[in-house]
Amino acid sequence: MRLFALAIALATSIYSVQAQSPGDDGFRQRWFLNVTVGGVFDEIPQCAKACTLGYLEATGCDPLDPSCFCPNPDIAQGLDTCLAWFCPVLGYYEGLYMFHSTCNSPIRNQSAPLFKEVIAVASIALVALILRFITRLPPLSVAWGIDDWLAAALVPIAAAYLAVILLALDSGLGQDTWILKPHKVTDVVKYYTFQELGYVTLTFMTKITVLAFYLRVFPIGRVHQLSYLFIGICTCLLISIFLAHLLQCLPISFVWQQWQGTLISQPENPICSVQRNNLNYAFNITNVIMDGIITVLPIPRLLQLKITWQRKLGVLVVFCVGFLITGISVTRIAILLQSDFSYNRSWSNVPVVKWSAIEAFLSIAITCFPQIHYLAKRIIGIWYNPDDAAQQQGSKQTFGSSSNAGNSYRGKGLAAYENIEIGER
């Protein structure tokens, strides 16, 4: 109802601007007194002027009385909606800039908190990777597997992903769009698009890394077979969703240039065949489903281990920590629903970038959690049983070698607990 009333008020004001006689003193006093004497609406586009005046009339505030409309945050939000619905990009941004300048609105900036949060989770991922690779060095010398090479491949991808986020912050991510220069807004949208590509790549690469880990832990059996199946599914999803994000529009640059409308010369006959919101929802729902499946996949086998319940609980905790990522993915979907319908992209996309970074970097850390668990056990073993630890250092760890693990499967029909613990014999 409010939007309908707003549309009527705007249409009325636009009609009045066009139909009233310039000599009508009543009309001049009502709408153009501040314009003709150099008021705050002098230099903004006509649509923004009409929208602002029409909305202020609908709220009962005099356009010449900032003390009426400035203290009310609902008026600022309603004006944002009005300008977004009825004005081209220049009118939208100049109208909001003039309104907030008139009201001396505080300059909002989320850049510093976002920078600290992203660096924090990136540091967690880096430390986890370092600890993982320590188990592959003497004296532990766990044999390298395909999951380790995949984890190593995550390093340059994660570094590029972090760099793109930092570039977006430097361009103005975390600030209100209307205080940025147009080319800065374009840079923010461009880096946000690249951030999406990095997020898609990291989320599926970490899933494939976990599945490759399952192949070593469960060298035969249904979990082993299903791991191959889901590796194929994740690979296909990675390629298809990455290309869908990359090729939303042709030429590709139109993805981050189209917001400017007529401010720049646009390419002839651009093609945008992908609905961005639908793609994001499809990807996020698929992401949550795959997270849940991959986390649950080994649990039935782990529950059959012939070990004490305390040790079994410890193993389950190592594998079930992936549910944390599932929860973060669900949170990200809820945040995405709130930010998709905002024109203030440099401000409203901050929560999306934050939770995307948290999910991506913590996913990397969680792929290393079993190896960190093994390293912690060895360190504790050296601390409390130095003689036993010294005896174990003479043999190279193979982590799920096919010979030993396979015999365990054939003999008991179960995954050996030693295979769960990263090759500990």
C-alpha cells in the first residue's frame, strides 16, 4: 500500500511539474521556491527532483524543512525505494546524495570491520594448511596423496580470492554507493563478480578435496564408490556454475557496466541470458545439499568401528565438523535474500562478501582438520610417551595404504581406525 501511495504521489508531482503554468504563484511557492532561489534541489535531475518532492509531500514534510524529514530514517528508506523504482541511475544516485548531504547524514563505512574479519578467517585457513603439510614432512612423513595436491591447489585460488576482496574494499565496498564516484562503483561491482567466481571455485574444490580424502580412508566399499560418484558431480557443478556466473552477459564486462545506464556508451545488442538471482539461489541450495551429503556419507561406516565409544566419538567429531559449513551456507542464503533487491550494492553486499569469505576459508581449514587431529595426537603422544613416539618415527606413514586398509576391510568389513587417523599404524 505504501508503494502504491508513493507511486500516486510521484505521478501527481510529475504531472504537476509538467502541467502547471510557470506563472502560477501557488504552484511556484509549493514546489519551486527552493529551486528558484538556489535551494538543495537546484542541480539534481528532474526525475529525482519530482520523486523527492512527491515523496516528501506524501509524508507531510515541507521540502524546505530538513528538521522534518532528516530525523526520520523511514523517509530516507522510502526515498531510496522511490528513486530506485522510478529514476535512471544518475537520478537515483544524485537524488540520494543531495538528500543525505542536506541532512548531514553520517558517512557510513564497513570497510575496516570487513577487512579484519576476512583477514582473520584467511589466517585460520593458512595456519590449517601449514599444519596439514607439516604432517607430510619428517619426522611424521605421511605420504602425499591426491587430497594433499588438491589442498595445495587451493592456496593460489584462495590467495586470488582474498586479493579480489581487498581490491573491492579499496574501491569502496562497505561504503554507500552515492558517495562514490561512478568508476569506483563499477570497480566494486566488477570485483564482487570476480569474488563470486572465487567463492564458487573454492566451495566445490574443498568438497572434491574432502571426497579425495575419503578415497584414502575408505579404499574399498560403498563409501569409496560413492566418493568417486560425488567427485564427478562436484566437478560438473563447478564447471557449469562457474561458466554460468562468468557468462551472465556477453560481453562479459557488461555485467559490471550495465548499472551505469546511459552514463557510458554501452555495447550494441548485449546479451544477458542468465538471471543472476535465480542462479545464486540454485547454486546456494545445491551447495547446502552437497555439503550435507558429503558430511553424512562416511558416518554409517564410522559408527561400525570396533573401538571404544570415547574414541568413536572423537572420530565422529573430526568428520562431522563439516556441518559447521552447512550452517554457514544456510546463513548466507538468508543474507543473500536481503541484499539482492538493493541498489546500494557497495553497502548491502558487505554481509554477502563476509559470509562468503567465512564459508570459503573455513572450508579450507576443515579439509585439514583430520590431519591437524593426527598432528595433535602425535604431539600429545611425544609429550606424555616419548619412548613410544620415538619407536614410531622409524616407519613412514602411508595414510590409508591400499594393502593394509584393504586387508582390514576384507577381514572385518570395516574401515580400520588406524586408517582414519592419517596412516597411524
